[in-house]
Amino acid sequence: MNTTMEKLFKLPDLGEGLTESEILSWRVAEGDTVELNQVIAEVETAKAIVELPSPFSGVVKKVYEQVGAVVEVGNPLISFDVPDHSGTSGREARDGGDEPAKRQPTLVGYGAAVENSGHPTRRARKAQAPRQEPAHTAPASAGRGAGGSSEAKPASPNPGLRMVDAGDEVPRGIGHLRATPPVRKYARDHNIDLGSLKGTGTNGLITREDVVRASEGVGVEAEPQRETAGTRGETRTPIKGVRKATAAAMVASAFTAPHVTEFLSVDVTETLALLERLRTSPRLSGVKITVTTLVAKVVVLALARHRTLNSHWDGENNEIVEFGHVNLGIAAATDRGLMVPVVHGAQGMDLAELAREIGELTSAARDGRITPAQLGGGTFSISNVGVFGVDGGTPILPPGQAGILAMGQVRKMPWEHRDEIALRHIMVLSLSFDHRVVDGEQGARFLAEIGRVLEDPSMLMGLL
């Protein structure tokens, strides 16, 4: 006689010190048959959107958390009925018996050891009455993520979750599933805020046509903003995901590392001329070269001679660690908040390789495809605030780094050039550094060297 046992899958450790994740969507529902490593859910950490693979082959028995819930690592997500070939009772299998669960690498981090019980036996789905909308009684972990009460609430015995594919129509009111993934991407590409739209699809689903009409300025009824009980027009946005992680990191950095910021106005006229020549070079055909790319290359070369800027204050061991490699962070503004994807091993890349890597990483960050590994391990960072039309600022150090360079906008203005006044292209560079690691003189020499190279980029010829 074939017997089954219940296997519980808890939210795995997704790496990079992440302690919680928000459930964006379920790809399976109770009663579905799944195979080993089949994607069962999509979750959002503070750094990336991650697909969770199933560690078992079997049938989904219970889904513990609803879409929108913020779940801590180690809390139950889902359980499975899997064939029992050992004779272990279902209770023993679920609790894991007396043996501690072994941890081993999975596709998304570390979790329970994968058990393959062979090819699953499919069972027929029972006929169901027309599906009713699930009562949105969030479990305790969901309250924290949605900004509601932290009072524990029992999970619904039937969360009403089902498989969500690209073409599915999804009810409104369940967070990220107000529109299908292709529609969300189309809205991002056209800078349309889905929260401002009222969907015309089934159950209020936002369709592609809704987004198209909004992008063309055709009358689309906007969804009213949420208002508090006593104040009209006030909106409240839960602090979670990237915004929550960024806020915590910036506060920790600002109040841990003593920041010093130095400024330098640089004549980048010759750098812009070099940029135009590089864009027409057959050797760089198909490669997107920008001012950020050139500044990144100059920074990497300068860090080899100013290693204090490429270092880390290790207070636990009472040491200053100077890195022998450059992992260059590139700040990117995304719909999810500020992200800093990292070009690992930038010191070994030529200009074309560096440009490709920067382009791929920033695109992945904006599209939500970035992984935690691509956001960690930076040793120095660059932020181009000039793209927003400002001259400069005082950037805050990413945690664990000793330096960050901000680039202002390039402005055409009167400037002294060869003992005459001429219209030149000027950029303000802002360098913030950890004064525990970097002295003012060291920061000034580093910034001045970058400025000299950008004023006379012929110094780079042969190094690009």
C-alpha cells in the first residue's frame, strides 16, 4: 500500500544577512502536484526578487502564508504530501523526528536537504464550487509587512491561493497581483504608476489596454488614494523591502562612519570629446559608452594608487582592511528604491567589459532581476546624481565601504581655459569618505587625480 508523509518547507536563508521576505505570488495551490525544483513561489527580499524552487516531489498539502505576507527566515511556508518509502509516520516526518534538519545549498540559499521521492503520482482534482474571494485575514507575519496590527491572527484553513500564470486574471486587493507580470513590466517601461489606475479587467484586473490608455493620456479613471480616518488626502506606504533595507543601511552608515565630503569642479570638455570618438570606434561597436563608464574606469585606475579609498574599517578585529581588488558599486534608482549593483573584479576589465557589466547590472536592478549576490561585496561606489539635473551633493557611504564618488550634471559655463575665458563643460565631483580610514589629504589627492585625468583624458590612452 502506498503511504505518504507530510514534509514542511520553511522560508530558506536567502543569503547576504537577509532575515525576511515578502511573498509576491504563489505558483501552486493546495492539491497541486509538483516536481523537484519546480518554482512554487516568488518572493521579494530587501535586495532582489527570488523564485523559490520546491525541495520535494509530491502534492501540495497546505499553504501557510498569503500573498503580501512578510515571512521571517525559518517560518513555515508550505507543506507537501510525499511518498513514504521509509515507513515513518506522517507526524514524525513533518516534525523531522529526533534528527536535526540538515542544511545544504539550494537554488536560492540554504534550506532543508532535498529529498527526491521519485516520480510523483498525480491525483485527480476534486470538482469545486465556484471560487469565492478569500477573506483577507492576514497571519501575524503579514501584519508587520502591511503596516497593520501586529496582533497574531489565525491563518485561514483555505487561503484561496491558486496558480498564477502570465495570462491569469487576478483579483484586486492582493498587493503585487493587481496586474500580470507582462503588464507590470509594460507599465515600468512606460513610467506608468499602476497604483493610479483603475483596472477594467475581470475583478478589477489592470490590463495592458489600461496602461496603453494611460501612456497616451486617454481618460482613464484613476483609483482614489488611500486616506486615513481623520485626514483627507493623506497616504501611507508600508516601509518594507528595498526601502526598509536602504533606510536601515543609511542610518547605520551615517551614524557609524564619520563622513567627510570634498568637492571639485572639473572641466570635462575633452572627456566628452573622447566619449564621442569612442562611440564611433569600430572596436566598441555595440557597446554603450557613457560618462559614467569613463568615470568608473578612471576611478578603478586611481584606486590602485590610493588603496585607502578601497578599504574597510573592521572594528570587530580592530583592523583596517585594504582590498587587493575593486568591486565597484553603481548606484541605480529603481521602482523598488535605491539599489547599488556591484561590478565584481572591475580592476581586471577593459572599458568595453566594464561598460557591458554596468549596463547589464543596472538593467537587471531596474527590471527586478538582480540577485542578492550581485548587490553585495562592494568596496567603492559611484553615484551619478547629475542625471536628475543637480550639480552635486553629499553622498552617504554604503555600509562597509570607505569611499563613494557622486557625479553632478555636466553644465556649459564660462571657464578659464588657456588663460582665456571660454564656454566649457563643467562637472562637480563630490567625494565622501570614512575619516577613520581616510585622511583629508588622502581623499584630496585621490579626488584631484580623478579631476586631472578627466580634464586631460589623453592620460588614459592605451589603458582603455
